[in-house]
Amino acid sequence: MVLLKCRHCDYKWDYEGIKEHYATCPNCRYKVRITTEQVDELHKRKMDLKIKNRYAVKNRPFKLKGIAGIVDGFVKEYNYDESMLIQILLKLQENFKWLPKEMLIELSKQLKVPLSQVYQAATFYKSFTVAPRGRHLIRVCMGTSCKVRGSQLILDILESSLGVKNNETTSDGRFTIETVNCIGCCALGPVITVDDEYHGNLKSFDIERILSKYK
Amino acid sequence: MVNSITIEIDGKKIKVKEGITILEAANQLNIDIPNLCHHEELEPFGACRICSVEIERKGRTRIVAACCYPIEEGLKVKTRSEKIDRIRKAILELAAVTSGENVTGEMRSLASEYNADLSKFASRITFKPTKCILCGLCVRRCTEATWDSVIGFVGRGVERQIVEFPEKKDICAVCTYCHDVCPTGRIKSTGADPSFPSLDDVLAGRE
Amino acid sequence: MKRRIKSLEELEKLRNEIKAKKDPNKPTIAICVGSGCIALGVPEIVKALKNDITRRNLIEKVEIRETGCLGSCEEGPMAIIYPEEICYFRIKTEDASEIIEKTIIGKKIIERLLYKDPNTGRTVKNLKDIPFYKYQLRPLLEKNALFDPKKIEDYIAQGGYSALTKCLFKMKPEDIISEIKTSNLRGRGGGGFPTGTKWQTTKEAPEDPKYVIVNCDEGDPGAFMDRALMEGNPHSILEGLIIGAIAIGSQQGFIYVREEYPLALENISLAVRQAEGLGFLGKNILGSEFSFNVRIHRGAGAFVSGESSALMTAIEGKVGEPRPKYVHTAVKGIWNRPSCLNNVETWANVPLIILNGAKWFRGIGTKGSSGTKIFSLVGKVKNTGLVEVPMGITLQDLVYKIGGGIKEDKEFKAIQTGGPSGGFIPKKYLKLPVDFDELDKIGSMMGSGGMVVMDEDTCMVDVAKYFVDFLLEESCGKCIPCRDGLKVLSSILDDICRGGGKKEDTQIINDLSETIKEASLCALGSTAANPVLTSLEYFKDEWEQHIKEKKCPAKACKALINYYIEPKKCQACLLCLKECPVNAIHGDKDQVHWIEQEKCTKCGACYDICNFNAVERISGRPVPPLPPNGTKPIRKKGK
């Protein structure tokens, strides 16, 4: 989509790939630098192609169903912009509580990013899970201040009373335990959150009472 | 309009064009800086850190990676010294924690050159060694060849590994690009005998 | 008030209109609803207050203002009653109607809710007399109490956006940069790089377009200053960002907020929408020729993405791994364009400098570091919370004068500064002043402002292991020294804490630290060894006891301690028996209790709950034999 010239063998060709700093000359296999103006040109042409495709999608006579339809809704909301990959994954994780494999493959197809990049993002960040979780998510803060004030004890009590270890789900699917590195309420350690509700200044006998509120 | 600037490597002065890295400049002088994750046809990655050299600039010395540092006027580079040899030896010994000590290829020859004892931290390994140092050459080469990559990185930190995506298996062109560049001899062949664990196995916990 | 403001005169007219509607003598209860106080149950208190006011038909006459963080988290939930400026602490839901009846209507003070000085026993009424606040200087945080962060009208009424009008209409971009340079504002995110120089480098870089970024990815455990600023005063950060964009010549800004701060995300999104609606963002701001847009990016749970080059990679849509930073990101950042990244607190200081002048800012603090800094003083002190002090204050003043000393009057052991990149500071260096350069000399650093105080019950080997494990989990894993080096360090420290330490371990740690420090790719790796090295240097005797005698002096390493009930002190009250989660304690109503060592998981629940100090932790010697069956407890007289 953009014309590149190799400075070693003077070969010219139309580059269509995804790299943004260097490309490989098909003739002599040397590295060719891509300048910032050429990268802009590449982006502009890709965006034009996407807009053309978008009109093709709009005029489609049927609505996308199933997982393709769900992903299509979010991708359209973010305007088919590939730099919003992580924001789209966050929205998908919030709505479905996990990211099934079919959803990631569909996202790679609709947003036109390589599948390896989608999988790398989905397994790099701690907020995303590729396996289903329990109905209620318990997050125990393991920051420095909470640890000094006794968060390890809270984690041990949770593990022994629910019968699971860190990062596991109870067999009835009720709770999943996770540790998180610093929620930001450091003056009130130890702190846990259950489904976005904060509980601070905990002592060992508070746990039973808090857990019984969640079915 | 590229300018020429003068830099000094190991006492030898050289006049080079602007816009290249220390590693490329050293190659022009036939000075050998070892590297494990660099390939002349790919963008610099900076993962193995074995190409660390000592530079002196404005009176301060620093250790930087030669494959990524762009040259500038008045730069003085030292590619061998006691400190650099110590660091390179330590990096090779640390790399053996992930890969185990049965490596062949570039890493084995570097280990014998720097007298690195690849089994020094063998007692600290808690899982099966994989012969891979995660240099990323195979993934980058595959992205070049197919523009979509059959293999890729998953995970973060100590759980980082290279897996094969079963959905993309049929675009593998058996081009042997990944086999050619592997510095530890982990990739035995391409095609029929899979060298990488499949993503489904890794996610299910079977590997 | 939904129309865009198109000129300076319109803004002033709006400001006067809002001010005229407000009555400065109206009774107001300013109550903190930051994330910390929400964890203590503040939503119910606010609901109770509102219900009470509705019941008494006082909605027009009394205002309940839900503000951001007010600073004193240990004594929370807290509220300030205006116009008398009375402070109430440790409020409970039951106190709500009493506060309305006695203080608002009856103008009388409730004594038990006031602050009580633990040394003199007297109660203190006003904010500025309380020792926690008396020694602070709070130009940034005192504004939190004056307005509701969800209402832009409050911010405008207090003089908000007047620094912006000064920069748009009365100053040139070069004047703004030279003002920031003269004030010697240094980056508050931990690096301490002079902000004016960074702005100038970005402005002079040849490529276009340029970007400005707010870094609110505060991953440091123990630090929550940015959260308090973002929740309590989001418009000041926005104003600073727009001023920076005018100075640099940028049209697009990004705000990166981490995913663990949902309330901060909500407040800043609302602030951006309100500012766009009124014309402070978008095309032709306030009728001038300058246009600027802001986009908010959410983080996804990675500490390493807070590093500046990793953050820019994450904004590009790729995985947030750091890049080699040999060319400054101010010259080549997002999409290889000049990008200027600054911390939240740095941006919040910019409007103050523009309004009060560089000389005022320079007059606070020390010669090398000007201005104030917000610290989060947490850990084992009596008064935990957020403190804002001028640079140059000594650590001793921070811990004893403002913090009030160690909790339960135990012995001070160390203070940890700067998060996982900093180090431990022992008692002999307590007189050092705190600023960007002083703490570097002893191996630590000030960092972004987290200060964790540790007492005699903290084991220094255990805390060093905690930091190494934290960094191991959060490392991106790209380069060999950080990924594998930390793996080996973690394995060695684990062995030491379980009693398997060997003599040559300290030598291996020192050798490895050199490689990790010099050869890593980013700042996470190169400062990863600091906690372990400072712990080894200043607390060598604890390490020797762990390695040679297999003993933990602070009695914290689980594998090296045992719990034992002293038969002479036990009163057979059955409390610990019921509390034990694995039923390892046996005994009866008239029989002393004893712990079955094989079942004991060393969780410490029995130690916490015993009222007679009968449970002991022993380390370094064998467990005494069990009392014979049927031993009766020695009852204490008079109970």
C-alpha cells in the first residue's frame, strides 16, 4: 500500500504489512527503514479501506448473530480503531465476566489485528481471564501497608473457610479468590473487595459476617 | 541528507553515517559483539542484553545494549572489560534457568567463550526446562513471513512462553524461518513434528 | 448552564452569578466519600444525614457536600462543619441525627466526636489546631474540602480555570515554559526530572503532532496520593493539562487511569464531559484560536504499564511492555511523535504556579527541590493518612510529630520509601531531610511518596522477600536479567525464610544484584535489587540469625516459629478453641488449652483473640512439652 525502495539493491515494491519501523526487502532480504511520513500514509490508506468496508457492513441485509454480533457492537462503538484493542477487551470482560476463545478469534477478524496480538494482550493483563469465574469475585489487597497490617492472615482464613486456594473457584461456583496489588486504601489495611464493594479495617472475625451477605 | 559522524570503538576511530546503532557500526569495523536476540533482517528487540557494552559520554560511563543505542557525535565505546565479561557470564548463567543446560548452537559457543557454568542455578529450577530463552526471534521471523504469525507469546513474567495457535496451523508454510534463527537449538524442525506446545494444552493446564 | 462559553467576559459573568447564589454562612457538612472512607461505610452515614434533613424540612437551609479525600484516614469517617470549621472524627451512622440536631441547629459541640490528643487528653475543635494538620502546608489538598468534585460550578466559584484564562489571553507559550522552569518544579512521579526542561524538549522537537499525557497508573503498593487528587479535584488536573498543551503546542491529550480506581475513573470522565459541555475543551476554547481534545484510557491490571515508555505502547493498543529509552520519549513517544508525560501531582501544581507565581513556589522547600509534596504515611503509625508537607522536612518529624509515633507505642524499626524501587531506612538516619536528592545517598529514594513505617514485629527478610515476589509477578518478562534474576533471588529468599539458608547466599545475592542493576531494560529491573540490598546492609544481624541459627527475631516467618499456650496464664475461656480455623486447639472449660503442632497453620488467629496474653510465639528453641492431661487453669483473682 505504500511504495518502499531498498537502499541496498534499489528494488521498489508496494508494502502492505503491519510493521511500523522496518520492513524486509523481498529481493535481497535487507532491512529497510520506514519513515514516519510513510507510516502515516500507511495508516491513512488502511483507515480508508476500513471505512469502505464499514459501508459494506452497514448495507449488509442481515444482522450478525451470536458472538459475532456481540463483538461487532463493541467494535463499532470504538470506531474500528485498532489502538483501542485493550479498551474493547475491558468492555467484553465486564459484560461477560470472561473471554471465551471464540470471542478472541472473532475480535481478531473484525478489528483486523493479528491473532497473536489479541492473545498476548488477553494473557498479559491481570483483569482478563480466559476461563470462567465464580458468581462473586473476592479480591484481597496484598500491598505493602496491608501486608504489614496483616492481610496474609485474612487470605489464610478465606482460603481455609472456602476450601480453595488463591486464583481458584469454589466447587459450587459461588466465590473466586484473587489477590490484587494495591487497591489504594492503604491507610485502612487490610482491605478486601467483593464485587466492587469495599470492606476495610478487617479483623479475623469479620470474614464470616461479610461472606454470608453474598449468595 | 545523512551526516557523517566520528565515533570511537575500542580505541579505533571510525566515520559512519548517522542513524545506525552501535552494533551495526561495530560490524563495519569487524569487531564482534555477541548477541542472541538480534538478526540483521529484523528490528532490534533488546531482550537478551548480552550485547551490553560500556559507553562514555560527557564524562559519565553507562552500560547500554549495543543493538538499540543510536550513535551520536563523540561517543566512546568499550566492548570488552572485566565488568562487561562478568555481566555477560552472569546473563548466560541466568538464561540457563529457563532453558536448562542442554543447549546447542549460538548459546553453547558463547557459554564456552565466557566460561559460563550453565548448571550453576540448576537447583533453583522448579519446572521442566524448555530449552527456550524467550529471545523472540522465531515469533518475529514468523510475523515477517506470514504477516499474521502461527506462533506467539502468551503470559507475563515467569509464565511467558511461546505457543502455537491451532487456528493458524494451516497457514504454516513450512518455510524453516524459525528453525534457522533459533540460538539454542530448541526448534528441531517445522511441519509434522510440532516444536511448540499448543495453546489449548497450555490454557487447559496440561502443559 | 448548558451553553458553551465563548469569551473571557462570559466566564467572569458566570463566575459572579454562581458566587452570588452561594451563601458563605450557610451551614454545610463536608463529608469525605473517597474510596477509603467508602470502605468504612460512609454511604450509609450520608444517607442517614440526608434522610434526617428531609425529615426536618431543612433541605434548602443545610448543605451536605460529598467531597474527596480530606487526609486523616485513620480517624475516618470524618466531616468538617462550616462555617465554624469544626472537625468530627470516627462518625457512625447512629450519630447522624445527633449531629444535625445539636451542631447544625443547636450550634453546640458534641465532645465525644472531637479529636482527642493522646498525650494531653484535651479535645481540639478546629482543623488547624490538630497536631496531624498543624505541621502540614496544604495548598493542593485543602481545596478538597471546598467543593464537590462532581460539580463544575463549585470549581468555577472557587476561582477555577482563572489560570487557564491567564495563559490563553495574557501569556505567550514561551512565557509559560519559562515560568515553570524558574519555579524548579520537578516530576512528582518518582523520577524528579525538571518539568520545564521536558516541556521545552517536547516543544522544540521537529515532528508534529505532539501529545500530552497524564499518568495516573499508580501501581506502587502503599501509595494513594494520585487517587485522592483524581477523586477529589479532577478539574485542577484538567486545567494543568490544558495549560501544558498551550505551552507545548499540542492538540490531543490522553489520561491513563488504572482499572483498580473505579471512582477516580468516574470522576475524571464526568469532569471531561462537563468541561467539554461548557467549552473548556474542544474547538476554539473560550473563543480563542486554541483547540484541544482529551481521551481517557483505562489500564488493565499491570504495574509495569506505569513506566512511561510502556504506557505509551499501551496507548498505541499493543501490550504494555517497556521499550529501550535511549532516545527520550519527549522526542519520540506515541507513534514516534513527541509526547510529554507527567504525573497527576505535577499537573495539579501547574495552575497554582501560574496563579501565585514561580517565586512563591520556589520559596517553599529546599534549594534543589521546591514546593510541597504529598506523602501517604501508612503502616504502623498512630495517625495514618495523606500528608502534604514542604520538601525538606525530616523523617523524624513525619513519623513522630505528624504521625504521632508508633502504634501501641512499640519500637520503631525501619521506614520504607519509594515503593518497590526504594529501600529501607533504619533508625540512625531518621534525621535526614526528605527530598529528591538526600535519600539517594543512603541507597533509597523518595519515589512517588509512599512511606510505610515498620515496627519491631516486622521481619526484614520477610519484607524483602515480599518485594521480590511482587516484582517477579509484575515483571513483563522480556529481558533475561530481570525475569530470571528475580526468579533466582526469590528462590534464595524463600529458602532462607524456611530455614534452608546457606552461608554463601549473601555473596550470591550481591553478585546477582550487580547484573540485575546494570543490564536490565527498564527502570523496574534496574531498581529491583534496592530493597534486598538495603535490607542486607542495615539489618545484617537479622539475616545472620535466619541463616545460621534458623531463628526469626521478629517472629514473623511462619516456618521458623511455633505457637504455644503458656499453661500458667491460660484461663480456659474456650475463645481460641472456637476461633481456630483448623480445630488444632484442644481443651475444656476447666482444663488448660493446648495446640496440636502438626495441625497448626500458624495463622495467628488465637494470638489476636486471647485477652490474657497466654498465647506465645517462640522461635529458635524447641517447643516446651505439653502440660499433663487434666491440668486446671490458675484463675486470676478479682475477675
